[in-house]
Amino acid sequence: MNRVSRRWLLRAGLLLLAGFAAFVARPLFRLGTVAWHDRDTRTPPADGGWDDASRMNETPLAEIVAVSDEVTARAALARARERGLGVAIAGARQSMGGQALLRDGMALDTAALSEMSHDDDQGILRVGAGARWAEVLAFLDRRGRSPALMQPYNDFSVGGSLAANCHGPMAGRPPIAASVVGLSVMLADGKVVRCDRQTEGELFSLVLGGYGLLGLILEADLRTVPNRLLDPTSELLSPADLAEALADEAGDDGVELRLARISVAPDSFLTEGLLTSYRAVDGTPPPLGAETWPSLRRWVFRAGTGDDYGRYLRWQLEGRVAPLLSLGGISRNQVLNVSATVVEDRHGPTTDILHGYFVPADQLALFLQRTELIVRDVGVALLDLELHAVAADDDSYLRYADRSLLALTMRFRQRRLPGEEYRMREATRGLIDAARDLGGRYQLPYRLHASRRQFNMAYPQGRRFFKRKRHYDPDGLFRNTFLHAYSADWSDRQTRREGGRRG
Ligand SMILES: Cc1cc2nc3c(=O)[nH]c(=O)nc-3n(C[C@H](O)[C@H](O)[C@H](O)COP(=O)(O)OP(=O)(O)OC[C@H]3O[C@@H](n4cnc5c(N)ncnc54)[C@H](O)[C@@H]3O)c2cc1C
């Protein structure tokens, strides 16, 4: 090679290197800056009080009681009756509207209700209601099993998930209630009732999705399925195509799980979606391990909570780069073993607020157009939008999935100030109306920003639900902020008046 061509090659090499450095320098610098500034500046609630995942609900409590079995639970309820206290039941307190809280009431901490056993012949897990899904996954993994239905996150308690009747990424399956074989519920008088679809069927359906208002779930029998080895494939799709793919019936092409999200990046805002389908393949799943790259996942996510470039970068990394790095062959349990708190806002003055909506699949594109208008008009910061397909729920009383629907979970960033709270309420009410116009509704575990009219329209069975509560809990021992917000019969004032008359 002569000197001229060698110099030319060197120059071309240097140019390529400089180009590559420029290409990766900006993203690396951005992720490095996010990591550098990522400090936890949250302040805990005052002594004797609790908050929930919203960090907008600091609530003073009269007493916090940890229950670990039937005996301690019964004693706690007796003590609450003696002291004239209402009782709110708490799992992992990842709800956001005080569903697990009652001002000046007794809080039941259920974390120690966490015993588990598995019937290998029947494929049924018996689990204490306070167990977190991380514990359940670890327990089932050792037996080659996996929960039939759950959310795609492992931080929640089993009891909280049942009482909210959560939905998850199990392709085209109903909410979690469908996987419940039976429940043990402690009623307000301390009596324990075993209920299932045949025995005490009404109580069974009221408790599932009943937000802790009928009684304390002590333990549940849940169906399990084999923990399969899954092969992920990702594709970028328009919202209409994404909706169609999600709504596809389960199992027809071996897909077990489907995770989907819609872009919030400036150049593809709500017009592009990412669908990851996990198909079962032959092979032995590796044992459950820790979540992969939690810090990197956090920095990429939090980079997308700032400016337009951060949002663009996150979508490129999550939508285009990450699928290329996926090496295939992941266990079902591993996909589900993800902590929702990894990406949470840990900055004192701001917080992440979640919303949940349901729309028919063929209305998704229209709902996203309405969402874009509302988000821009009201001026709220949409950080994330995840989607699941849910099939009709035949089991819970306060059901949201009266037929197959798409479930949208949105995450917004909010400053913890009254003005921002007002804006968030406006946005929520607008989105609820938009979902309703398109034949959908909203989900209940988040902020209590829906008006009572909106609640009654979305859940027409709500009035009867609150009436049936009186049958199982005549004195209203089990109470929380959600009850007071949406039931005229059980409003705070009404309950106090009745308490006064009894006293
Ligand atoms: C980041 C994030 C992601 C989410 N993703 C999803 C999702 O994909 N799908 C979905 O459906 N939901 C989702 N949710 C909502 C979540 O499923 C519910 O908030 C769930 O209730 C949280 O469980 P928990 O243990 O924290 O319950 P808590 O917040 O502690 O309690 C929720 C309700 O359950 C009642 N409860 C708790 N334990 C019992 C018991 N033993 N007996 C009777 N009642 C009880 C409480 O009184 C309360 O009313 C998400 C929430 C967050 C914060």
C-alpha cells in the first residue's frame, strides 16, 4: 500500500471514530447526567402517619397494627370496634387515592400474612394476602410454576392485587379474579368465611375488586401455570395495528405474554407503539434471577422525564436499541419479576401519578388523538403509556372489563402543589369522558379525581355494591378514602353521624 492510500485510510478511520464518538457521546452524557443527579430527596410522612404511592395522601392514623394470622387480625378488629375506629387494610400501598388509608383510623399492615404452599397435582397456590409478588415468583420458580395472572410488576401484595382486581400482560386473558379458586375472608365481626364461585358466591365477587371494603382477605387459592421458556420479539407499529395485535385471541400463535407501550417522544407522540410478544419455546427456563440492569433501566426512563431530547433518547433506546440486544430465551417468571419502583420519581418536590383507562380495541387510535388534545390543552406531562388486552371478567362485582377491552396505564409527572393537582384533576376528568364517549371507562386504584357522576356512569353497579357492603359490614368497620369519596351512604359525615347515634 503506498503512502497516499495509507494516509487516506487513516483519515477515514479517524473520521469514522469521531462520527461514532459524536453519535454515542450525547446519549452517554445525558444518561451520565441523570445518574449523577439521581438522589432520593423524598421526606417520609410524619410519625404516626402513612402515605401511598402518590405521595399526595399523607394521612394521620390512630393506630397501625401488623397482622400475621387469623388471631392477630381478629384481635385488631375487636380493638378497633372498642375504640370506635374505622379500619383500612393496606398491602404495599401502591394505590394512589387513599384506597388503603383512613384518616384517624386503624391501619392494618398485612405484610406478615405471607405463608405459601403449592398443590402440585392441582396447580394451585395457597398464599397469604400480604405476600408480595416477588416472594410468590421466587416460591413458584423453585417448583417450575408461575402465577396464571398478575400485573407485570412484583412489588404489589396479593391482597391489594385481588382487591383492585388487577390486569396484566397475559395475552388476551381476563383480570386476576379469573385465576382465583377460593378466598378466606375475615368479616367485620371476626368470622372467617371461605368463599368461591359456588359457596358464598356473592361475597366472593364483592371482595374481588372490592377495595378492602367487605372484609380482610387472609389467604387466596390461585391457579398456577408452568413456568415456560419464552422467546421475545419486538415490533414498532401504528396504534391501530398495535391494538389489533393486542386484541388477537390468546394462545393462537403460542404467545403467552404481550407487553406494549406507546411513544411519548416528540416526533412520534402517541402515533407509534412498541409491542413485545413472548412466545413459548422448547427448553428449560433458567432459575429466577435478580432483575436485569435496574439502574440502567431507571436512568433511561428518568432521562425521558425531562426535555424533548430525553424523551426522544428513551424511545430510541427502548424501542430500537433494546430489542436488538435481547438474546432470547427468558423465563415467564423473569419477565414478571420487575419492580415498578425502579423507575419511580424520588425527587421531593415532584411525583409520578398513574391513570388507568379502558377502551375497545378499535377505538384506541381515536382515544389517543383525544388524549393528545387533553394533555396539550391542560398542560400535563405524560411520561409513559403501557397497554394490556383484557378479556371479559365474569367474576368480580365492581367489574371494569364487562367485555374485551384494552387497558391503558398512563404515567404523568406532577409537582406536589395545589395548582398542579387542579390541572391533573382536569386532565383526568377529560380523559374519563373521552374513554366513556368511546365505550370505555377508567380504573379505580389511582387518584380520586373522577367526579361522583363519572364514577356512577363508569360503574353503574357501584350504588348496589355499597348497599351490599351494609349487609356484610353493617356498622361500616372497613372504611377508606375511596368509600367516603364515592358512596353517599358511607360519606365521612354520614358514617360519623351513625357512629354517634350508636355510641
Ligand atoms: C407503578 C404502578 C403500576 C401499576 N400497574 C398496574 C397494572 O399493570 N395493572 C393493574 O391492574 N394495576 C396496576 N397498578 C395498580 C395496582 O395494581 C393497584 O394499585 C394494587 O392494588 C396495588 O397493590 P398493593 O398491594 O399496593 O395494594 P394497596 O395499595 O395496599 O391496597 C389497594 C386496595 O386493596 C385493599 N387491600 C389490600 N390488601 C387487602 C387484603 N388483604 N384484604 C382486603 N383488601 C385489601 C386496600 O384496602 C386497598 O383498597 C399499578 C400501580 C402502580 C403504582
